Amino acid sequence: MDPAAFQDSFTAWINAACNALGFCHIPIDGKSVRGARGPDGTCLHLVSAWAVGCRLSLAQVAVPDGGNEITAIPRLLRLLDLRGALVSIDAIGCQKEIAAQIRDGGGDYLLALKENQPTLYADVESCFERAWAADYRGVRHDLFATTERGHGRYEERAYTVLYEPAGLSTRADWRDLRSVVRVIRTRQEGEGEESIETAYYVSSSTATAAVLGEAARAHWGIENGQHWCLDVLFGEDRCRARAGHAAENLAWLRKMMLSLLRQDGGKGTAPTKQLRAAADDDYRRHLLNLLCK
């Protein structure tokens, strides 16, 4: 089956399932299907969009041979209805063209910023230093913090958002850039040494620090909520299928099954439902009927 046709059917169903979501946070991230590695050492790499609120995969595209995620992300964005959504992407997707495409689609972007954009990174860093030195006087900003303790670990996250930031020399190149975000993560495990990490983001959103901070943190939910489940529940990285379109179509099928298990409102964990589906014809019919709702 042509992967594009499979994708169209899946996307039509998932759009219907997500029709009433309203505001939606959509992280975009890539994953390699390692078991599909060929004799030349390359393997299928997919870029997926994930709906945080309902923990569903929205769409996927394969990275072309010899390409990277930057070439695949625009194709993925064209498959999505971005109106009212906040789209988060890690540093590889921090590109002017991608930001503009998200805004053209009616969404807001939250892009992780690293040294791959050296001028913008230095400007944002300086912007926060100046605001701190002035004790944020005359600077429109918002603050939010969280702390967690458990299992011998202490973690604190301090979020600061500066709105309409001044002093960004390339700001005009970034469509509707309205805020910059700083996240300082302080972590200590047991009696070990305390570690501090600082991350920066650029965004077209003027949401609160609580909303943007939660989105920055929830971005990595795609790793646990989708990538981990695909490997552990469905053995994706162990699957050796790679002839023709097999690897890409099977990746679609796994995502569809994971979505169906989560759409089912019955009791039990995903592994329990998976086992039940293998043994119970009526339950399989029930899951397939969810596609028609």
C-alpha cells in the first residue's frame, strides 16, 4: 500500500477524533526505526506530530534518503490543521521558514534555541541578562516556578518569559516573534552534586509563563507517550521489515493501534488491552468500530 494513501486514511480518522480539542499543544520530533537498517547502514527515520492533550499521534512523514528532519518538518506541517495550536520543536527545527509556515497555518510556535542560531542565541541571552540587571523594571515579563521531590531526587524549574523583547538584531527575520523564554532547571539526586541547566526558546505566543513553561516541559512527552510505547509494546526497533513500503506502513499501523487503545475508554493499561485484543475477537471488533465513530 502506498504510504501516502495510508496516511490520508489515518489523518482523516485522527482529525475526527481530535475535532473537539480546542487549544492543542503539538510537539514535533523524530524517531529512527532501527530494525529497518539496510545493508548500507541507513534506516527509516520518521518525523511525527503528537497531540499532548489526548496523547495521540497526528501524522508522520519519512525523512528522505540523504536528508534530515529540517526537510521533513515542512511536509509534516502541511498535513496538520494548526489553527489555535502551539507547535513545539527542538533546536533542529528552529528555522525562520518553519516559524513562518506555522504562523501561515494559524498556529503559534515554541522553538528551542541553541547555538545553531548563534546570533539569535547570543541576543536572547543578552536580553535576559539586561532584564535581570534592571530587576525587570520597564520590561513586560512573567515568572513561574515548579519544584518536585521524590525517589531521592529534587528538581526545580524556573520559567521566565519576556514579551516583545528588545535588542534582537534578527527579530524581523522571525515571523511574529513576540516572546522569548528561559528555563533554568536545577536538579540534585540524593547527596550528589547539584546540576543546573539553562534553555532558551523563541515564540510567537504571548501566553503566560505557566502555559509556555508547561509546553516546554511537555514537549518531551512524545518520547515517553509515543516513542517508548512503540518500542516496548510493539517492538518497533526489533522489527526487521524493510522491503518496499513495509517499514513505513507498519510504523503507521503501530501508531494507529496505540491511538485506538487510548481511545478505548475501558479499564486496563495499554499492554492489558493489547493482550486482550490478541485473544478476543469481540474486543478487536470493538476497537475497529472506534475508527467509524
